[in-house]
Amino acid sequence: MRVSKSDGTQTLSRQRDALLAAGVDPDRIYEDLASGRLDARPGLLACLKSLQPGNTLVIWKLDRLGRDLRHLVTTAEALRERGVGLKVLAGAGAQIDTTTANGRLAFGIFAAFAEFERELIVERTQAGIAAARARGRLGGRPRKMDRTTLSMAMTAMSDRNAVAKEVARRLGITTTTLYAYVNGDGSPKAAGQALLDGIPLQQARN
């Protein structure tokens, strides 16, 4: 089970009731109070660690398990390799139950969509970088950030579907460097704005 907020505005009651109704042992229910985009989810990690071959991981909805479709597919495939099933109780994907033939077929369709999504994101990232270059920002593959690379990075990251790791790779920088200068929405951070303004980084920090 998972809810994104721990301030009391969201509760786990509905999810717990659904899991119990599906026959899940109360002692085998795990919970997290965290955003689905956070990697540090102790409840999920403990749950995955406890699963044994022949077990089935039961979730209320698909978005309770993963950050995005590709992450869900990767997680489900890892479970399959361990001999663990996956069953979704409600929402989009409620027909998924990898312990049945029809459920495996439904999951295969989701997997195909995930691959399609991955290809679209790569295409959009390439298009963002190409658009920056078309404006005369012909960045090469520097080891550290410069104004040309920063402009290209901002253009690419402004696409909400951009993958930071892919953007950094194509620009010849590390993901750490990328995020030191650019926010996830493509806007510049303090260091990035200082670079655009021609202010020395040390002065910007002061």
C-alpha cells in the first residue's frame, strides 16, 4: 500500500480493505508514506525482499507499485524471473494477474506500451537537442558545463518526458552535473543562471 502524503490528508484504509478482501494475510501487508517517484520506499523494498517463489504480489492499483510504466514492467519482469506473480485489484490494469494466461496477455500489452513510451521519450530528447543546435548552439561533448551546453540542456529538459540520464549522455556530461545547473522542468538553477549571466560560480555562491 502507498499514499503520497503523511500529513493525514490521505489514508491507507481503502487499499487495506481491498487487499484483505482479496485474501491477503494482514501480517503480509506492507505500506509506504512516500511519493511513487522516490526510490527510497522501505515498505516496498521489505515486501519485495520477503517474496518467495510461488508467492503473488497483490497491489491495489498499478501506480502504487512503480514510478512509471517502464519501471512497472521492469519490476514485474524481475518478479517473474523469481517465480513470483503480480495481481492488480483496481484501476487501469485491473485485469493483470500474471498467474493466469489472460492476465499474462494483458501484462504483455502493457509491456509493449512501455517500450513504445521509451522510444517516444528518446525521440523527444533528440528533438530537443536538435532544436537547440538549430538555434546555433552547437555544443560538443565537454567534460563540464558551459553556456552552450547549458542552453541545450535547458531546451531538452523543458520537455516533461525527457530522461535526464539520456540528456546528460548525449551532451557528454554526467547526470550530477546536469542537475547541478538545471531543474527538472528545464529552468536554470542558481549555478545555471550565474553561468548564463557570466557570473563566476564562487561569486554566485556568495
